[in-house]
Amino acid sequence: MRLFKTALAVLLLSLFSIFSSPFICCAKVKLTADNMTFDTATGLLVGLGNVTLIREDLKVVSDRCEGSYRENTARMWQNVRAEGTWSGENLSFQCQELNASFSKPERISMVGSVEGRFGSRSLRCYDVEMIGDRFIATKVSRFQDDDEGISLSCDRVKGAIGDGMLREFEANGSVKMEIKHLKDGTLTKISGGKALYSKDRGSIVMSGGAVAVQRGRKITAKNVVFYPATSKIEAKGSPKITFDVE
């Protein structure tokens, strides 16, 4: 029986490879499990027990799965762990459920107690979706980029990664950020309702009742502009500053 199940799994993963759309014919998807059922009429595959999906350098394991070779999609849940590469970056995540679409543009989304790393970035949140080099996450308890020295928490963040670097992001809802100056280790804390980061402009703009704390001084204003390269702060709109006096 075990041999039969293994042979069936190999047959089904071969179907996934053969029937993949011509746009992704060179990127085969392989799916195996202890038990599988396959509906030829709908193209739906269901797997149970030791589920393993492999697509190029990405490997995902779970207890249960379902997929469609016609739509080039897969859904995996219960004890989900993902390892490998995505858009040229190392990826390592765990979550409660993962959905993937292998048609262009490729998409992967994770839901429920999401935690892991993507390149130089680490993330803890409720859910995250990555489409190519863009990402969006909600209920973010921690998003950190070691290369940029930036960490934050917020209700929602969306952004883009290019050439292995964090290019931009927009964070909304109870945003709290810490930026560590990479040369001297100076720590700046900024909070507010909304944050905009641009690698090209070299700035972080915090709005919505912004507060910045740095080197014993506290700055409040409608908007605060912070420049990570120099640790310079600009306050705009009813600015107020207080100092700690020793």
C-alpha cells in the first residue's frame, strides 16, 4: 500500500509538471504526500500527511494540501514550513496556511502566526502576501531589516524589494519605528499614524501626530522627516522639542 501511494504521488506530481501552463513550463512543481486523491474532471488534487511541494529552490511542507494543475495553484495548511528562495532571496517561514500561484506574476501568501526571514529581513505578523518583489503584511508585531537598521510595528505595511534591498514601504496604523545608525549605533525612535520610507530619497516621513526621540531629546510635530544616513530630523507643523538636562 505504501509503495502504491508513493507511485501515485509520483504520477500526480508528473501531471503537475506536464500540464503546467506554457508560461512556466521550465519551472516544474512537484507535490507528494502519504495519501492523495486526484479528480481528472476538475483538475483538483488533495493530499494528506507529510505533504511536500517543491518548485525550483522553494520547498514547502505541511500536513494537508490541495492544488489545481489547471490554475497552477496550491493551498497548504497545518504545520506549514517554507524554505528556499523567492525572487532571488533566501526565505524561511512558518505559518498556519500558505497559498501559492505559480502563474506570472508568481504569488505566495501566508496566514496565521506568520514568522520567518526573507533575505536580510525578519517578520512577525498575522498575514503576508508577496507578489514578485512587492509585499504587504497586516497586524505586524515586528518587521526588521538588518541591512538598513530599521525595525517597526504597525497595523499594515506594504513595500517593494529590489536588488536585494528594501526600496520603499508605507506603514499605517500605530506605527512605531526604531532606526539604528549603521556607523555609530545611534538609535532614533519615531512613532505616528503613517510612515513613508524611500531608499532613493534617503528619508522616512512620519505623519499623523509624529514623535521622534533621539539622544535625550523629544520632538513632536504634525510631520517628522528623518534621514537615516545622517540621523538628521526635520519637524514640520507646530513643532515642539524637549531636552533631558543632566
